[in-house]
Amino acid sequence: MATIQFSSTRDDAIVTTWAALAGTDNGSPFRVPSSADLTFQVTGTFGGATCTLQGSNDGTNWHTLTAKSGTSGMAYTSAAV
């Protein structure tokens, strides 16, 4: 398992990318302290993998995020917004 570093650009939006995530890799944390409500897009070739979005208030204890709609377990096996 590798931790993949992100690249980020800022213009009218913040675009953060973790390139070449595979199988059991983790994306390095990306902090957005002033944005409690975000929209995100998941893209790529999943090949049976699952992308799970997690958040942490302390950078140590990570938990799967809950969608604003109340849907728990933000985990994706295909592209989504």
C-alpha cells in the first residue's frame, strides 16, 4: 500500500488530483479548513476498486464521510459527482 501525494490547482474552484491510485493505495490528506460543504467528482478506471471518502478533525482519526442527504458511507465503485 502506497500513499499517493496530491496535486492541486486553484482558480474559480479547487481541483485536487491523486494520480495513479491503485488497489490498496491511499491518497494523502488534503486540508480544506474553510469549506465544510463541498462538491467532489470521482473519475478513473476502477477495475473493481472502491474509492471511499474520509474526513478527520485531528488528522489521526479518520471516518467515512456522510453525504449532505444523510446517505452514509461515501464509497464509489464508478465515476460520480
